[in-house]
Amino acid sequence: MSRPLIGVVLAATGRLTPLGTPLDFVTGALHWPVGVLIRDSGSTTGGARAAALSLVDAGVRVVVTLGGTETLPAVASACTEREVPCVSTTLPWQVFAAGHRPGWAFHFGWGLDDIATVFADLWEYLGQARVVGCLWNDKTQGQALRRWFRPVAVARGHNLVDLPYQESSGRLPDVAGVEVLTAAATAADLAAAVSRTRPRLITCSRWLTYPFGVARHGLDQVATIVSWTPGHAHRAAGRTPRDLATAYEDATKSPWLQPLGLAHALMEVGCHAVTNSDSRASAAQVLARTRLATLAGVLDWTSGPVPGVATIPLAGGQWRGEDRPELVVVDNRRAPVVPVGGELLTGP
């Protein structure tokens, strides 16, 4: 009798390839008790949808995927249309929940309110009630930040000044005189914005959670969110985060990335659903009542903020070094499962 199948949609080509690499490693290099089929999204919305539908037609019982802002929803929507459960991660849960009805689409991660809380914690190392410049684009990311990030930061007493721009246009707002800058920009756009005047503190999520943008653009000491590291106190499938990070670095000759632990958790959840069900419908029922300890922490869909969502906590981190950037945890009050590795550094 053939083994039940999990389908994996990842970016093997295109601009999101760095996000696909950890999931590709986890699905290909590690052993799982199910069959695994992989399809390439090509880093496009159309490619992601086509990949998901291909997996559905191939008979998979569950589809898993991670990132980006446009491709992840495309996969979840295609699976929902065909009534196949989908599990996803690395997108703020509010953005996910705004586009999907409960039932077939399941997600785990953090919220934009969580990012705002961690960033406000870091801003307040400089003192209370800061004036913060917001380098937010005019697309989905910027719109979501204005809707769900801004109210949390404002409620903490901070004055957020919008610095809107069109991504990758080369036309960036002037940040002269900005003491604290927050962003969800690409590394290239952020580097260009601060090339003449460097704020005392920069907090940036999205692409600045990964080391390659830091190294390429000299963005040392940029602070960011931390969802997973080799130092997190989790254990699952006979592995620790350190075990997984070491195996990845040995195999790829590249530094570990935060999505690595989340990719492992995706497969853990997918295997849990598939091995405890006998159909797509029953797999969806299993996911709806899942509470599972994974290498990304305990994922609980029975008590999420909304149906179909499980959350994980965030810590505050900061990049150190330009040639081989190291992500140092500087504030763990929201995620005590990871130790603090150093103090937050700020400009004069």
C-alpha cells in the first residue's frame, strides 16, 4: 500500500528562492514517514497557484508552504477551492486571515501587532514616547502595517511619521533628522534610504530577518524580529534547533536562516495531519484540533487568535558584523525560550 502524500510548494527559482532553500532542505534531506511531492512556485502568484493545483491533482492529502506575501495566499486559496488542507507560515497572521475563511487553510506565525510590540520594546531603550519614521511601501506590506502595526505602537505613546515610497523605484524619502526608523523594506531600499544619514536605531522586518541582505548592503546593527534560532529551547522529532542548524550549514555551506525551524515545523504538522487521517476532509479536522510541540514551539490551533491560526512568540534581535552577519538576541521578554546573547547597540 502506498504511503499518503504531502505536497510542498516552495520557491526553487525567482526572487523568493532564499525562502525556498530551508524548506527544500527540510523536505529533501530529512526523513519523514510520508511521501513528499515538491513543486516550484517560481516566486510568482500564478506559479504558486499552478503548483498547488498540480499537487492537488497528484493526490496529496495536505499541502504545506511558506512565504511570500503574494505566493502564500495564492497557494492557500487554490487549496481551499479544491478542498485540500493547506498549512502555511512566515506571513503575519492578520494578512493571512483577512483573505481566507476557516476550514481548509491553516497558518502559524506571528502578528503585525507582535512585531509592533517587539519593535516598541527596542525603541524604548532610547527612552519613552519616540518619534519614529515609518519607511513603509505603498503595497500590501505597507497597507497591512498601517492597519495593524500602527495602532499598537501609537497606544504605547509613540508618534509614527509615515514615509511612504514605491518599492524598488529608486525614489526614497529623506530620513535626515529621523532618530528612530522602522521599515519592512528590501535591504537595497533600506540601505539607500540611510546611505547619507544613519538614524540612532533602525528596526526592520521582512527581508532584514535574513543575513544575505545585511551582508550585501552593509546593514550592520539593524534590529529585527526573531522567530527561531538554534538557541531556542525546543525539541521535536528527536532533534534540537542546534541539530537542525548544524545539519543545514554542513549540507549547504550557508548560514542558518530563521525559516529553517518553521519549515521543519511545517513538515511536522503536515505529517501529524496525514498520519492521523484517512482523507483530505479528516486531515482538515485533525488540523483544526491540533496542539503539537514542534521545533518551532508549541503550535495550538485550538486557541488561536482566530480560527485556523496558531501563533509563535517573537524576540528582538540585532545584526552584528557585515561580512558574516550574526543575529544576536537582544530582548527576549516576549519569548523567554531563547536566551539573550548581547545588548542592543544604538548610535550616538
